[in-house]
Amino acid sequence: MKITIIYDNEVWKEGLRADWGFSCLIEAYGKKILFDTGSNGFILLDNMRKLDIDPLEIDAVFISHFHWDHIGGLADFLSINPAKVYIPLSSDEPQGAGKTIKVKEYVKIFENIFSTGELDDIEQSLVIKTVVGLVVIAGCSHPGVKNILKAASKLGKVYALIGGLHGFRDFHLLEDLELVCPTHCTQFIPEIKLRYPDKYVKGGAGKVIEI
């Protein structure tokens, strides 16, 4: 599988634009899923263009939660590709989606690709099964990293955690993981890097992670 960070607070690949928010493209099992859409549609689509990502090739959109820095580019994206959109149950339905699926419990998005379900009535995370373990993509981790990993672990052993972790500082929870890429709103990135230099992967718009 391949994960390309499209939208982040920092830039990994020269020529892209950083901005507050998060979005990434997941390519796995022949499917392409857009995870969140950042805060600005112009920046989202411009970064996609520079990364040679065709919006029309996206099979589905997965929205972790309905905060502005994760849905800001959704309307602009849907105006190009009215794709199927998976949103937490508590969220408002977006305009322009081909179909909206509200998620409360575990949902199979595609083969080997799942939602944790909506946790704490605010946020869902994406879980992808791979040969080395589960890859978990989180938007902001508002329900807490512990709860997200616990929910994902019902599907197997978590191998990697990628995305926004906010004020997470229960660093011991990362001990059993093999890869951690903290992005966007994560407050304690230096501490994660210091404690787990062999697991830590730097994020940023344009970063590609292959597993």
C-alpha cells in the first residue's frame, strides 16, 4: 500500500504548499481513498495536481471528523468528482456527494479497508489490513490515541499509526508499533522522534509512505 500526504502544516516536497489541515491519499488493494480534505480547496487541488493525483481516479472520500481543517476542501473536490463519502454519524451530510454513508460502528469500506466506527461521537479512523499488520490513519485523534488503537486492534495487530495526534503524550502506547508518522496538529512531535527514532517518520505535504 501507498500513502501520499497531500495536505499538512509542513512541506516535504518542494513546490507544494503547507497549510493548517490534513489530507492524504491511500492506495491499497486497487482502490484510491482520499482521507480528509484539508482546510482550503484550492490548496488541496493544487497540491494534488503537483503530485500527479487525478481527482477523477478517487474511488471514495473518508472524512475523519467535521472540523474545518479536515473538510475545507471537500466541496471543491466533490464539484470535480461527486464520489461516495464516508462521514461520522454525528456529522452533517456534505453537498455534492454521489452518496453519503454515515458511520457509527465498524464498516468495511473496501476489501481489507475498514472504519473504526465513530468514537466519542466525533471522529472515525481508517484501518487497512496489510501483510505486516494494521495501518491506522487518524485525522486529529480527538477520541484519544489509546481509544483509536484499541478499536483498531479488534481487527488485528497495529503496525503503523499515521496522522494528527493532537496533545497525545502517552508515549508508551507507541512501543508496540513499528512506524509512527505524526502530522498536522500533533503537539509533541520532537518527543516522539526522541523516544522512538527508529519508528518515527517525518510527515509533510508530498511525503510518500509505502508499506
